[in-house]
Amino acid sequence: MKELAEKFLEKFTLQGHILSLIKHADIKVKFNCEKGSVVIQIKNGQMSILNDPEIICSEVKGDMQAIQQLFEGTETLRTLEKKGQLTVTAPLRTTLLLESIFFLTKAHENLAKVI
């Protein structure tokens, strides 16, 4: 699980155009599946994995396949939620921010392949 999150963070940090989305965000999200969990913090325009999380307000829970689809950008957060593959416990604003981050990270990668 942590490996999947680390790969995503590597892709995300290479894409400067998305950094403006998280410029003023301050959230901690726990991603949870049967293979473990990982907490990602978005704060001060940066995204990182927390090893010793404090209070967590938001959580995305599902099976490993759904979490992997989300991190790889092959399916959107809200689509996975509507299909019942993920449970999202977060304010709508946080959910939309997460969906945008995951979608745009993958969309940029696909655009680079086309060009």
C-alpha cells in the first residue's frame, strides 16, 4: 500500500501544473484496504506520507484493486464510490479535491503519451 502511494507521489510532484490545486489545502487522508493503510498529508503546497499520523479527518476505504485504480488514475474517486467499491468519509470539498488530484495526475501522463 505504501509503495503504491509513494509511486503516486513521485508522479504528482513531477507535475507542477497541479501544485496550484493544493497551494492552500491542509488535509490528512487515510487510505485503507485489506493490505494496510497509508496517510497522505496535503499541506503548504506539498503532499507527503505521514508515518506517525495525528488526528485524521478524512478516510478512503476499499479493496486493494479499487485503491490501486484510484492511485493509477484508471478510475475516478466518485465513480468508485458510486459503484460501492470505495467508501469516502470526507467533506465534499475534500472529495472533489482528491478526485481532481488523482484525475489530473493521470490525465497529464496520458497527454504526454499522445504528444
